Amino acid sequence: MEMHDVPEGFPRDTMHAVVSGTQRKLCAVLVGGVYVAGQTDTALHERWFICEDLAKQLVPVVHEDGASHPQHATDQTLERVRRSVAHKDWVLPDELTWLAQRLRTLLGS
């Protein structure tokens, strides 16, 4: 998988680090001899890969939950799975929104 695999709609972390103290500080990572403030391309790819993998793992979970609760519409089942993932804190809130949409796409809904 390459950096260009990350879809345009995947959320980017734009929050800058905050470090306590009286002196001003800049939080950065040294990447290839250059300091990068904020999310690196590698970190972005890693977060996307985690979310993409989780979405694929959740497809059978949605099918099983739907089979266990046939009275629920697909939207209800997807919402139940989304709430379950939210309670586990596996992904950030913006990533969860993307994950829910990705799961819907994988299911063809």
C-alpha cells in the first residue's frame, strides 16, 4: 500500500500538540532531515490503514447483527455497530464518521 492509497475524504489531524510550560514550544517530528509539525504522511497512512482494516472486519459483524435482529433496518444495524465501535475508542471521532460511511459503501447500502 502506498501513500496515494489514502482517499481524499479521509480526515486529516489538524490539531497541533500542546505542551505545558512558560516557554513556547513547537512539537515536530524529524522526517527525512526535515521537521514536520502536525500529522506526517506516514501517520496519516497508518490511521487510514487501521480504519480501512476495521471497516472490512466489521462487514461480517453487520451481517451477523442484521441476521440476529431481522426486525431492524440496515440503518439501525449500522448505527448499533457504530455506537459499539465508538464505545471502544478505537478511532477518533472524525475517523468514526469516515468509518461508518466506508462500512456503508462496503455493504453496498
